Amino acid sequence: MEKTLSIIKPDGVRRGLIGEVIRRLEKAEIEIAAMKMLHMTKKEAEGFYAVHREKPFFGSLTDFMSSGPIVVMVLKGEGVIAKYRKLMGATNYKEADPGTIRADFATDIEKNVVHGSDAPETAAEEIKYFFSELEIVK
Ligand code: IDP
Ligand code: MG
């Protein structure tokens, strides 16, 4: 069964969008297999986004991601990686399809409310970054 990592980013938590994002997951019948809230340090955010360390926005992105609490979730189901990416919308909210989370709520290319893994390999790595096997519903 495919799994993916979802994050409600600090802007989403700050703006009271936890319920709205989870409502959309439930409405789409996406199974939540694990969930917790935490506040990453700058170092932890740098570790999570290590693939982007050469990008010009790396410093700002990791400042943002460590600026407040986040909600991390493991989502499970057939094709859930693509299904959840579709629900999120494009990275740049200006290019995101109408009705997607980012089109409806993002305020900035960086502050785009949610994260979702992009492939099975990255999903496995990202899930391991936050969850032990014991914490994931079987
Ligand atoms: P994704 O979140 O849609 O997978 P990625 O390209 O993996 O997008 O980028 C990770 C995160 O980095 C984005 O969600 C966004 O918060 C931020 N980001 C991406 N591109 C830019 C940019 O051009 N400027 C500022 N921040 C960006
Ligand atoms: Mg990405």
C-alpha cells in the first residue's frame, strides 16, 4: 500500500487551516495512518529539505518551516502520492488548479500551506524522518 508524507506548514497552522486540510483529506477518502504536531528547529528543517540546499530559497524556506508548529501526517492508499499532490495543487499557487488547497489558501510561492512527497522513494525517506514504524497504523 502506497504511503506519503503530508505536512500542514507553519502558515497553515497559524491561520487555523488544520481542520480545513484534514476535512479535505477525509472528503477525498484519503486514509490518515499517523499524525502529530511538532515544531522543527532550523537544523531539523535543513535536514528535511536537504535536497533543496543549493536552491536560492533554502535559507528562507528553512526559516519559515522552523517558524512555528506543523502537523505531520502519513497518508495511505492506492495512488495516494499523486492523489494528495492533486489535492494540494502546484507549488506556485498562481498556477494551482482552482479548488486545490494551494489555490484556495496559499499566499506566496513559499508559504503554500502544505507539503506532500513527490515519489515513493522520497515518501519513504520523509516518513522515516518524522515517524517510527510503531507510530504508523497498519
Ligand atoms: P513542492 O512543495 O510542491 O514539492 P518543491 O519544489 O519541492 O515544491 O519546493 C519545496 C518548497 O520550497 C515549496 O513547497 C515552497 O514552500 C518552497 N519553494 C519552492 N520554490 C520556491 C521559490 O521559487 N521561491 C521560494 N520558495 C520556493
Ligand atoms: Mg517537493
